[in-house]
Amino acid sequence: MPRLLANLAFICCIGTVSGTSAHSFADDIPRTPDGKPDLSGLWQSMSRAHWNIEPSAAKAPPDWQMGAWGAAPASLGVVEGGPLPYTEEGLATRNANQADWLALDPLVKCYMPGVPRANYLPFPFQIVQSDDHIAMAYEFASAMRIVYMDQPDFDGPVPAWMGHSRGHWEGDTLVIRVTDFMPYTWFDHAGNHHSDQLEVIERYTPQGEHLIMYEAEIRDPVTYTRPWTMSFPLYRRQEANAQLLEFKCVEFSEELIYGYLNKDAPEDRRAPKGLPFSIDNINPAP
């Protein structure tokens, strides 16, 4: 009997502590005048999903002369439920991307990262919230997107690198449906990719003032056999004067990317004759 009473007392104490934590947790969430969570602020992921959204070991760069540049750190991944459910063709494309990611990853060319990748790059992003719209500005590539709140029928006029975002609230969770993507963005440096049929369902759930739990459900019947989910925390940047800073792509990136089109480029770097973008076809000699 004494042991039973002790166990019951312990359970009651745990319940009391849990209830207190849940209560203070909700009280810590900043709110707008109408009672919705206020997510405004500067946020950043601390995960390594930027390198690989799946668990992976550290990798050396393709060439030892590159030193640490081009190497990939180990990652625990952010994907839930095991390996990505690629179709056979989707997996073949991922493997080809992965084998030559330094040349093929759109981020290497400083293109906009797309969603959800923009949320776990090693750069902060800022949320600015109003009743009808939520703006998300990203430091990388100066990308941004507007979330149209409570307008589920508002269609995107054209496909976009960052997609088209429509949002609504489910309790304290901001839910965003993102569609109308360009098919060129990747999910990470490891070559994980999607088609133009991509649909992303995002969930932002505040866990107090300085933490948001982020979840993204990925739907793409062309590339994957079923939907899958990633999740990770977002942390508020709290340094004094924290702000988005100017983004500058690598100097002379045009030469790095398109230098092979230059008629003065070394022979082994020039585009083969006959290709649509060969320098011989663009500016033929008189």
C-alpha cells in the first residue's frame, strides 16, 4: 500500500508539472490583437538538411585540391519514416544529380531555393505578419514569397521558383499550401528533387516565443510513390540588431557557369560545336 500511494503521488506530480508547462508554453506565444500567434521575427534552422535531408555520412569534396570546399558534413536528416519513396525514374535522376551536384545544383548558380529548402538553408529568413498576408523574406538570393491568408481559391498566375502560397490557421498552427512550382529547384545538395507537380503542405507551430516546430508534407506523384514528411525546429535569432543582410553571389559566377561558351576559352572547356548554345552558333564568324 505505501508503494502504491507513492506511485500515485508521483503520477499526480508529473501531471501537475506537465499541465503547468503546457499552460506557460501557451502563455509565452506572442499574439496579434485578434489572438492569433504572431510569428513575426527573424528565424533560422540549425539542421544540416541543406546538405542532405536524409541521414548521411560526411563526404570529401570531388577533388582533393578543393580542400574543405565542396565537402559535406554528416547529417542526421529531417525526413520522417525512412528513405524517400522515389519512383524508379525519380531515383535514377537523384543519383545522377548527386554524382555531379557541384555543377547541377541550382543553388550553386545562386538561383532561388524554392520551398521548403529556403527554410533550412544556413541563412536566416524574416516573417512579417498581417491579417491578410504574411511575407517571408530570405537572405539567400534575396528570395521572398507572400502567403495569401484565407484565400484558398486565389490561383498563382504563372509557375514560380518559390511557388504560390495560400495559408490559414488551424488553432495555433499556421498551415500553408504551396503549389505552382518551377521544376528546377532541389531539396538539398544531395540531388533530391521534384517535378512541376510538387505540392507542399507546411505547418508552423510555435512552441513559445523563440521556437517554431516546422513540418512539410511533400506531395509529388511524378517523382515519388507516396507523400512524405520532413520536420525540424526553427529558432528565433536574438542577437542585438539581428537583421537580414545583403546577399552577394560569388564573384564572376557568370564565368564559372557560362565560361565554356566564351570563344576564347581553352579548347577543353568550350561547348561542343553544333549545340544550341555553342559560341559558334551564337556569333558565327563572318
